[in-house]
Amino acid sequence: MKKIQLLLVAMFLMSCGSKKAIAPESVATIIDDWHLAASQANYENYFNLMTSDAIFIGTDATENWQRIEFETFAKPYFDKGKAWSFTALERNIYQNNGIFYFDELLDTQMGICRGSGILKLEDGSYKIAHYVLSIAVPNENVKSLTELKKQWDEDYKKELLLKKLPY
């Protein structure tokens, strides 16, 4: 019985040791490297910093991409040598059970945007698993913005309502 207990304790300790400890500063470096790869149109580095099942949600309501779809969308931009350039102005990083969550304000070609995402461990490295990008709109501009996109929203809502929600 004691041998079994020792074996279980050893297995538990080995499994605890297999989780790679990482500091929030290292997470920030991963995110910064990801943004840098896009600004340098480095397709390989950019997508190597994402998990194999990553999701990217863009600013357009139609932009909810699985990684393979996002790669297809992004490739022509990277191939032309000009993808996008996002520089963090502010960032908050949180951790829970080995998963990192973050939100950031970005300086972009669209003005100030907000990004938020999740990093998780894949193949021994932390990578971006989920990212959401949105254009930050000052509250005093919301009314004019909603008026500007009102017809598009109405048309797209009709299209969405024709589909059945999977859940």
C-alpha cells in the first residue's frame, strides 16, 4: 500500500512540475512579439504565436475566424509586405489556473482600438488562443456612429435571424 501511495505522490509531483511557470512580463513579450510580427508582415512568426485552434474576432461583425480562415484572410496582406501595425498603449494581464487573460488599448491605423485575448499552453509554449479586436468609440460619438451603421446592422440582423443558433 505504501508503494502505491509513494507512486501516486511521485506522479502528482511530476505532473505539477510539468506546468511551465511564466511571468506576466513574458506574456506581455509574447503579445508584443505577435503585434511586431504583423507590423513586419512576418506571416510565420505571427501564426506561430497562435494556438492551432486559435480564434480571431475582428472589428467587422462578420469577422469571427477560426485560425485556418484567418490565415487565408491574412495571407495576401502579409504577402504584400504590409499587414497591420498595433502598438500597445496600455495593457492588463490576469492569470487563472495557468491561463492568461489580457486586455489592451492599441494605437492602430484605425485610431485607438481595444484588444482582448487569452493565452494558453500548447506544445510547451504559451500562445494566443483567442483574440478580439474592437474600435474604441468615445461615448459622445456613439449616437452618430450607430446612425451611420444602422442600415447595415438591420440588413445583417435579418441574415443572422434566418440562421438557427447552434446552442
